[in-house]
Amino acid sequence: MKFGGTSVGSVKSILSLKKIVETEARTQPVVVVVSALDGITDKLIATSQMAKQGDEHYREEFDAMVTRHHQMIEAIITYLIM
């Protein structure tokens, strides 16, 4: 099963796909592949182009992507332990 984009773009959507995987796993073994969060692939491409061109603002864009991932992880963990 592969998920990416909007299906992993928010905590709500990640929790929805968690249910899909859990349901499928009841009947057969599953392999889950998760690609980039919604919009991240385009941001990675744009940020790499900024870096290639010597635009130091690429660091801010990179940091924003890292922050977004950390926030998503924290939100999911918080939800799951409640």
C-alpha cells in the first residue's frame, strides 16, 4: 500500500490511512510505503533550485519543511497517547 500527498497531508488524513492499513492487515500481511507529505516534493525541488542558484533563503525553506514534519510527528504521537 502506498500513501503520499494529501493522504499524508494532515493528522486527520494520516489517522484515516492508519485505519485503512489496520483493516487490511486483519486479512493479509501488508507493506506500507509513505511518500512525501502534501506539497513537500514541490518544495524540495524549489528549495534545491534555490540552493543551486546560491540563494541563501533555501535554508529557511528547508527549516520550514523540517519544522512541518516535526509538528506532524508530535501531533500524531500526542493523539495516539491520549
